[in-house]
Amino acid sequence: MTMLPELASLLASLDRQLKIFRQLSAELVACRPAFEAMDLEAIYSHISTQAAICKELQKVEEERAISWQAASSKLGLPSANGDLRGWAGKLEPELTDRFRRVLTELALVEGEVRYLNQIHTVLLDGSRRTLNVLANALSAFSPTYTLPPAVQSVLGQRSQP
């Protein structure tokens, strides 16, 4: 089976995109204990990792779009960016099956990431509510427990220009 370089590039970008989505999925699961324990250092570390994964995903999506365009023009078909229906007749059956498998796996992992993202949103909302409760409790006790005079003088000096 001979494969056009444009198709090989497209398949490689789809495989990279699939790998990155799996990384993001694993990271969304791995960050749960940090939120449950309210470990801010770990939370910030996970946020940084997720941001890096998302930047990498954005780059690969751009590469994928370029690869789809190049392969479409090479085959003389309109760019359907992910739709193999127009391509099926132009490709060898083995290659069409390979693309279908990768695109199906990609759709499944994208759905999984969407689901995990919803769970992550629930975790964030719960953390926000917990912090609001704690802030309200602290503000309710502030008249009872005043700051020591030494701390008040330091804070008073900071607020003056």
C-alpha cells in the first residue's frame, strides 16, 4: 500500500491529536485528588500542565487542518476536515479503514474529555462553594477575634502612601 505524503502527514497529525487528547484525559483524572484535598500547590501544577497540553493540542489542530487541506487538494476533493465520505472512493480500502479507525478513536476520546471536563467543572464549583463558606465563617468571626496590635500597625503602614 503506497501512501501519498500528504495522507501520511494527515494520519500522523491525527495520531498526535489522539495522543494529546489522551494526555488531557489522564490529566483531568489525575487532578481530582488535588481539588479534593484543597492542595493549592498541586492544583496550580495541574492547571499549568493542562494549559501546556491545550497549547500543544491547538498546534496539532492547526497542523491537522493544514494536512486536511493539502490532502484534499492533492486528491482533488473539497476539504471536509474530518469527513471521509467524499474520500472513500479515492483511497484504498485499507487506508480508508485506517482513517476511519483513527477518526472514530478521536471522536470517542473527545467525548471522554468533554465528560471529564464536566466533572472537573463540578469539582471547581464545589471548591468555590467551600471557599465561600470558609470566607463567610471567617468574616463572621472577625469582630470577635481582632488582629494583634503589631499586625494592625504593619497593615496600617502598608495602606498609607
